[in-house]
Amino acid sequence: MTAFPTKVRIVEMGARDGLQNEKAVSTKDKITLINALSDAGLKDIEAGAFVSPKWVPQMADSADVIKALDLPHVNLSALTPNLKGAQAALDAGVKEFAIFTAASESFCQKNINCSIDESIERFSEVMAFAKANNIRVRGYVSCIAGCPYEGNIAPQKVLEVTQKLLALGCYEVSLGDTVGVGTASKITEVISLLLQHIDKTKLAVHFHDTYGQALTNIYSALSLGIATVDAAVAGLGGCPYAKGASGNVATEDVVYLLNGLGIEHGIDLERLSNAGWQITQALGKAPVSKVAIALHNTQK
Amino acid sequence: MTAFPTKVRIVEMGARDGLQNEKAVSTKDKITLINALSDAGLKDIEAGAFVSPKWVPQMADSADVIKALDLPHVNLSALTPNLKGAQAALDAGVKEFAIFTAASESFCQKNINCSIDESIERFSEVMAFAKANNIRVRGYVSCIAGCPYEGNIAPQKVLEVTQKLLALGCYEVSLGDTVGVGTASKITEVISLLLQHIDKTKLAVHFHDTYGQALTNIYSALSLGIATVDAAVAGLGGCPYAKGASGNVATEDVVYLLNGLGIEHGIDLERLSNAGWQITQALGKAPVSKVAIALHNTQK
């Protein structure tokens, strides 16, 4: 049963989940990137993380980045794991908060040092603060298709954690295959179960391309009606806690797929690709996007 | 309507379509590669091309490579565009011939200097020679999803050319998205049309990953019941006639997908990945396979 959406919303992860897992670039480079992404038509951009710079030094300048942006039509979001981060994010001008937990107890312990339930409990004050300030909150669940420590993750566990985040007040939950081990059948299984209990408009997918499966997994999710897709320009990033993990699925490759499927997205592929080349030049590497490389070659 | 096959036959392209489009490696490296591919469980290996060394210097030693192999259980095939090539291939010990044309007139002209119909006519004597020697012949149709010169290619054209190759006596036709421009909807459209007229056991898919779509396109083809997939270890190769083209889809990534889908294939992924690392070392590069890189990282 296929029910592709007519329109997809892409949530751009490059400046946060991407750059968080690359070597540090300057504040100016980040501002240039986010402005270029906005120019390319992206309306949802995760712009930083308000976490301890001891954990994630690459995100230490998130407040400076966001304060320097003047993008009234863009939904700028940031990771806000606690009240201190949420307050700083609000002060900087963030329009949306993001909180994260995992569908794997071991991953949650190793990544954020607490159980899944504790992680959700801890978010209560961020949620209350967000509500008081009329800020919406997005939830992330990692390891929905597998965990580097536990291996297989039961779809039922993903459902439970997702429902808890929605009950807490998240407007949407993004389902992360953090280690990129999922294939189309596993993704179909997990999402099909969730859709029996949760409206599809409350779900997004967030797939890493470690095993080259991300785009096929996104295609599977789209075929089930999922209409929000996380992606990072130039395939930036990865996961330092997950052995062997490479980056996010490249936004350019997702846009190319959507073009082929005739699904609306509002993004200019050439501008997007140029934004990716610009930031990867700052990083001293080439985009991890086949589309970006192919477009570059044909423009030569 | 999904009808995934329970078993898939992978036709390994690395030693031919792959190495044909990489810088030259030694005859010994090719022999090592093909033996390693056989050790990994591959039963269908395209081992060389009997074409003019002026056109394709990388394949000049195909006879030496094939003569040096002792793989009675492997179906070793080679490109044989004319009678001279077919004779040389037979002498070397090739068990299957392969002939190629395109679904695009312009591509056919630029690539093999004749019209599609002329290209098929020219194969008559190769076919007669094959029949007389009890050798089966595989057909390739390139540009099934688009052409670098003509842009869109009508599915009806792909059907006509495929039917002509089957009528000529090919036991199977491999449908090539040579320039990798196809996305899942286009692939689904083309294959769905062909399946109205041709039995699925006579069709294979051959997708290049220029725009990162190959695996998703293979997934689409599998969902329609296609059970033969061409792939090249380490994503070797490309197409020198197609601007911006990168390599074949990586066999490792296809095998990972099949594992996830629970589809039988008979290939040992670790051995396959090692074969890819070995040949890419000889080429002075890393495999263009996310799976090969991820496995390598996790083994560190």
C-alpha cells in the first residue's frame, strides 16, 4: 500500500547534527552556511546546540551564530537538553527547541548518562519553560533500527518512547537510525507499527548513511506517508558515540529523489549544492553527496 | 503491489564495467580480484571485454586474465561486440557472451557509432557463433532511465530494444541506468511496462550511483519481482562517455540491503568487502561503498 505525500518538509541538520560531528569551523562559516541554506529555500534549520562545550566544543558558539542571523521566515531550532540550555536558546532567538532520547537503554546510558525514563523526566522543566514561552518542542529518538551496544531494537520500544515524548508535549518526534544499520524492511516494520497508534503528521525520519541505506530507508518511509525528513547538506556529520558511523543522509540526494518522485519541497537544488561545497571547503573535504559531486562535475 | 524475490542472483561487474573505467591495474591484480570474488561466493562474474585495446586499453589483457582462472563453478562472462571478440573470448574459456546497445539513439551513435537497429543487426553473427558453440548471450541496454544527450528516454523505447535483444536470442537483458539519473518512480514506470510484455526472469537491473539513487532504484526493481542485479565490488567504474558519471552501485551495499530484506544471495559480505579493499588498494583509492568503509571502521 503506497501513499506518498504530495509535499515533504525537510529539516536541515547540517549546521547542528552535521557540524557537531566534524572538526570545528568558525562562527562566520556557520553563519554563512545557515544563510546559504535559507537562500536555497530551507524553512526548517537546526542551527545549534545549547549543551556543555565540554561535551560538544563544536557547538560552543551556538548563541553567537543564532544571534547573528536575521531569518524571520525560517524556523530556527536548537538542541536544548536542560533548562539552562533552553533559556540560552530562547535568549539567542531560537524559535523551536529539540530534546533527545533513545530507544536503546544502553545507548541512552552511554550517550546521556541516564535511563530512557530518566531522560524523559529530565525534559519536564524544559517542556514547561517552552510552553510558558510559546515555543514548540521537537523530540528525537535515536537507535530506532538498531543500537551499537544492544544490536536489534524492538519496534515496540520505539513506539513506547515515541508515545512518551508526544505525551510530554512534543509536536513531532523524529525517528533516528543513528548508526545507519537499518534496511528498508526494518524501517517499514517500525514505522508501520507506529502508524497504528500515532498520526503520520507527528512523525519524522532521521537516517544516517553509514551502510548506504539512508535514501532507500527514506523512500520506504515516504511510501508509508511520512512527510518530514531530516537531512544534512553535504552529508555532514555522523555520531562520535557510534563506532564506524558516517554522516547524515545528504540533503542534496534527498531533494534529487523527491524531484524524481514529483514531491514538492521548495528547495533550489543548485543553491543547496553550492552551500554544501562552501562549507565542505571550510572543512577541507568534498561533500559526501553523490548529487553534489555529479552537479559539480557537469558544471565543469 | 510488492512481490520481492526470495533469492537474488548478483552479476559482478567490478572486473569489467568497473575496471574498464578506472586507471589500469596489472593482470595479476585482476586475477586476484576475480579469485577473491569467487571465494566470496559470486557465481556470475563478468571478467573482461574483447574489444579493441585502442578503445578500452584497460581490457587489453582480458584473454590472459581469463586463461589464468580456474573457476569451474563460476559463470565467467565477457563483452563480445563482434565475431573477432567472440572467437577470442571462446578461446580464452569464457562461458557467456555479453552484447550491448542503448535505448537512446544519440548515446548509441556516440558510444558505438551506429544506430540502435544497426547495433542489433551487427550482433547477428555473434549470436550465430554463440549458438553454434552452445554459449549463452546476455544483452545490455544502456540509458534506460535517461541519456546525457537526449535527456528523458521513453519507456516504450526501452521495451522495444529489450524485445529486439530477446528476439535475437539473448537469454536475459540487463537494463542499465548508465548515467544514474533515474529515481524510483522512473525505474518503477519502465520496469512495470516491460513486465507487461516480458517475463521477469528475463530481466536484470544495472544501475550506476551517479546521483546516489542506485540502491533505492534496485529496491524498487526488487519490489517488482526482479531477481537479477548487476553490481561492482567497491563501486568500481563509471562511464567515460557520460559526463559526470560515477561508478556502479557497490556490491557490498546491495548485499547489505538483501541481508536486511531476508533475500538469499549466497555471498559472504566480509570476504566480498576484503576483495574490494584489495583491488582499491591497487588503484590507490578507498572503496566507494559505505558498507565496505563501515565494516573496515568497525574492524579497527
